[in-house]
Amino acid sequence: MEINLELQLPRDEASIPVVRHLCRNALRGIGVDAECGDDIEVALSEACTNALKYSLPGAEYKVGVSLDDRQCIITVVDTGQGFDGRSGRSDPAAERGRGVELMRALVDRVNFDSDSEAGTVVRLEKDLVLLDEALAWRAAGGQDRT
């Protein structure tokens, strides 16, 4: 079983709840544990917020969500000036600037591919925790997913 969503969205804050809604419903539909789904939603929101913040005015950004019975892979692509995801850690007490740290804390793997002329691709990977009665669990033959 595999679900793929590809969205091209305007640089508008109102697009983030739309992305979250679509992702949340796909995750629930295949039977992802609520806590695992919440982690994915928050990480996705942070990546989209950064795309809006750093992309060029009037530009669009792209979001891809790929789900199977084992993992969720999200890509968020903007057309900004690039971003170094390996740069220093943010101050945990700061009110702003903790999005990258949140993404790292909530998903299993984070990768930033950035270019000053092409923008940034954020790739988030999360190993899924499925409910035993989940569609994805049954599609995998009810086998142990570890």
C-alpha cells in the first residue's frame, strides 16, 4: 500500500492548515497512532512555516507526502535564498527560531538540501506507529513492522 500526495501551494499562511488537514486525514485513514500522527503534523507545519518565511514574495511552494505501511516521507520545497540546516542550534528559551529543532525532535530523519539560487528542500522521514487494526498493518500482512 502506498499513498502519495503532491501539492503546489501559494505563499500564504492559510495554506498550512490545508496541508495539515490533508496529511492528518491520510494518516488517520491508514491507521497511524495519534501521537505519531501529531508529531508528523507539527514537523510538517514547521517546515511549511519556514518555506513561507524564506521563499520569494509571490512564489509558490511544494509539499509532497508519501505514506506506506512503514514510514511517512515529507518533502517541502521553497524558492528562497537557501538555508543551512546544519548551522548552529537555536536557543531553547527563544520565542522564535526553534522550528528546525522541533522537526529534528519529532521525526526520525531530517535532511536539508539548499542552494542560494534554487531554494531549499526539506525532507522529513518518520517511521510509523500503526494501530493493530490499521489498514496499513493489514496490508503488510499483519506482520511485525520492526
